[in-house]
Amino acid sequence: MTDMQLYYRIQPMNSRHKKVSDQLRQEIEKASISQYELARRIGLDKSVMSRFMHAKSGLSVPKIDAICEELELELRRKRTQAKKA
């Protein structure tokens, strides 16, 4: 498992928090394999991977899970503290 952890939030995103897909794109770019090899390994058409990498489309949760597993990333929910009134 790498040190990088992917987080998702239930609440609306603000400029301080990146979306999961943005974080995942960064990790794919840093990976030691090409995006097309990654697509082949997880059974994703390379055109779908290309559209995802160019932020033209999203991926299904099972495909996101498969990418995380292939890149040895962990996707988990980040707990946030409720604001005090």
C-alpha cells in the first residue's frame, strides 16, 4: 500500500478538497505503467481511460476500485467533524 490515501466526502467540495477523480488521475499519471496498460489490466477500453484522464467522463465505482487495487491505493471515507453551533 502506498502512502497516498484517496478520500471522498459526502458534503459539497470546496477549493481545499480535491475530488476523488482528480486525485485518481494524479496517481495514474505517477504510476510506473502507462494509462493504456492500466486500462488493459482492469478490462477498460483505452478510449474510456483516455476520456477519464482528460476529465471528459467518469468511471464506475467497480472500475475505480479496480484501479485502486492495481495501483495499491486505498479509497476510504474521510471523517469530518461537525461544526459547533
